[in-house]
Amino acid sequence: MILLLCTALVVIVLIESTAGYFQKLMFARVGHSATTDVLEQTFTHLQTLPRGERASGDVIYRLTSDIKTMRDLLAEHQQKLVVYGLTFVVTAGVMATLNLRLTLLGLGVVPVIWLVSWHFSIAIRTAARQKRTREGAVASAVHENLSGLAVIQAFAQEEQERQRFHEQALESQEANVESSRLSGAFNRTVTLLNTFGTASVVGFGAITVLDGRLTPGELVVFASYMTDLYKPIQNLSDQSARFLDSLISGERVLEVLQTAPRIRDKRDAVRAPRLKGEIVFDRVTFGYEPDMPVLRDMSFTVSPGETVALVGESGAGKSTILHLLLRFFDPWSGRILIDGQDIRRFQLRSLRSQIGVVLQESFLFRRSVFENIQYGKAGATAAEVRAAAKAAHAHEFIEQLPNGYDTVLDELGANLSGGQRQRIALARAFLRDAPILIMDEPTSGLDNATESELLKTLEELTRGKTTITIAHRTSAIEAAERTLILENGRIVDASPLDRRVS
């Protein structure tokens, strides 16, 4: 009998451990798989939102910390809820078979605990949201500081930035302390109610023993079950803050997913055919803020293969024309036509894939030089990439880099000069070989000798392409076939030689 009992004990523990292992593995697999899907969906959705829609640091925090916390909800808390719930139900059932009256007395505190939980859950959820928001603000401050480090150092603002960060860190600390305080208060309240329930059962049970309706042994056994009855409730209160924190993190991730993009394909949008490049702005009015138009009833036409320079003071609307052409925004009124078709009829990707872009800010990825140039045309061969680099007069300095085209650039291309970054951006646009080319100061950051060489290359590469260039330099204006001068969101009919502005 002893051997049988020992063997049974080992077998039971082995079965329990094996079942627990596979249960934990199953919940972990489901939780991680679900959150990975959400992460990918959120990342994909972010690429449809306009730039600056949300603070970058806060978005990064949501995609890392909030996703991880949400994973805990699916992989761990869900499993614990199942275990605690089953334990409570089974224990209450066993106790009811032993003594229904004492069981009902012990369960009498459960409604009170539920009311207390409901009250605290509201406060804890509010505190958890505040905590996650403050932590997101800290992440945004770090991201902004790193992005603007050169400006901070140039203006000797390190101490001011440290003080600003200190204040934000203190706010985050206070939010965390408040969340911990509420969680602790809830936990202690549940402990007190559990103790009151146990004391009530033991007190009433003792009276029942004295009356002879219950034996002392039965009371001891029942009291031990009371511990098992209240233990799941106590464990849930211990996990309450983490559980609600996970819920809030899930809500914050869903907020990003539920943010509707300003620009999206219409239901009847079609794939753009190979474009010829005729561009028409037909009475276009647009602004970034309500009642503050940047472009006012603007109309102009660019013929296929024509090169046009946009000239005007800062704020005249030059960059806005490029943004509208790329459909980063849609006009308030009027139409933008390409080859006689409203660009809103085209699918966004098919439209943008036929427009080569060189922006004033030459953004480069933390990848190899080869990958940065190849970004202009997916699957481009090494020969095509090198040809584009040579056309942009970038090949020579690329070859002198430590690993040539395989050299991995620092963040934002910080290990290159401004002129070198611009030439790589130009190579990327040339590789695209799109029928429409838009450029924002394509020769900015280049010395006179390089600019002279590049302008000759630009003339050759833009031949046959519809090209719109934002220009301030005389050389860029002279290279254009036509110049449009902008003033206060309108095109004025004046000679560029007489009315040139910077």
C-alpha cells in the first residue's frame, strides 16, 4: 500500500507538471502569435498615416513596451484567470458538499469583494493609462532629444533639456507610484475582507461545534478549505494592476490601429497605367490648418517631358505643390490631373511608383549604401545601382568608403557629408526611372564644381521626363524650360529674371 501511494504521488505530480507545461506552452504560443500579428498590422497601418500624426517616441513605445505588456495579458494573465476560476469553483463545490451553510457564509464576502474590485478597477485603469501616457511622453522626449542632438549641442542647451527631461521623468514616477498605491490598497482591502470571511466561518463553526451539530475535525477541514477558496481571489487582487496595465496597453495599441489615414484609396480606385506626365492643377485650394489656405485657386499646366522650376518666398506654397502631387494630402477644392485623370482615381501605390522624388531632406536608412540606392527600384541589379550612382556622381566617393557599396550608414546617414547624402538620394531617384520627377533643391549641399557636373547629368536624365523642381539657385532656374513664380499661394505672371526671390 505504501509503495502504491508513493508511486501514485509521483505519477500525479508528473501528470500535473506535464499538463502544466503544455498548457503554458499553448498559451504562450497563442499569445505571442496574436501579438506578433497585431504588431505587424500596427506597423503596416502606421505607414498609411501622415507624417507627424503621432509623436514618434510615443509610437515606438506603443510598438515595444505596450505590445509586450499586451502579450502578458494573452500569454500569462489569461492562463491564470482560467486556473484561478476553476480552483474557486471546484473548491466551493467541495465545500458545499461538506457544509452548505458554512459555504454560503464564506461566500457572503464575495459580492462585497466584487463591489470593491469594481470601484478600484476604475481608479486603477485611470492610473494605468496615465502611467503609460507619461512613460510614452518620456520615450518621445528621448527620441526628440536624440534627433535634435546637434541643435541642442550647438545652442548649449544641454542643461535646459536635462531639466525638462527631469520634470517629465518625475511625472512618470508619480504616475507609477499612484498606480502602485491603488494596487496595494486594493490588495490590502481584499486581504481584510478574506480575513473577515474566514473569521466569520470559524466563529459560526465553533458555535456549531459547541451545539454538537459539527465535529471539531470537520471544522478544521472546512477551515483549511477556506484558505483554498480565498486564495484565487487574493491572487487575482495581486495581479490586478498588471492585468489592468495589460488591458490599457492593448487599448493604446488599438488606438493606433483605429486612427484612420487622411488619404486612402477610393473603393473604385484603379491601378495607374504607364503615365505620360501631363500635370494639371485646376483651381486648387489647400491649407494645412482650417481657414488658413496655403494655395489659393491655383491653376497651371505642365506638359509631358517639360521641366518647370517653382520659385517663391518661403511659405509661398512650393513644397505644398509637391505634397499634393504625391497625395500626401488632398486639395480642399479643385482637381489635380495627370494625363487628364484626377489622381484620386488612381491607387496610391501605383501613382507614387511612377514619381521619382528627391526631397530637400535627404533621408537615408541605417542600411548599406547599396540598399539605400536600391530603395528606388526593388530588385535592381548591382549594375543598375552602380549606373545610377555614377549618373549622380556618387560612385567615386562610395568606392572610397570602408566597405564600398556594402558600407552600412549611420542613422540618417550621419557618417556622410550633406553633399554625399544628397547624391545618394539623387541616385535613388535616377534608378527609379519614373516618367515624373519632382525635386526639392536637388543641388543643395553641393559645391560649385559638383553642382556644375550634376546639372549636366540632370539635364540628360530629365530629358523626356516631366520634371518639377523647387529652385532657389540661379543655375537650377536657368536649367528649367519654364519658371512659375509663387506669391501668397498664387502664381504671378512675371519674368523670373525680374522677380526672382530667395
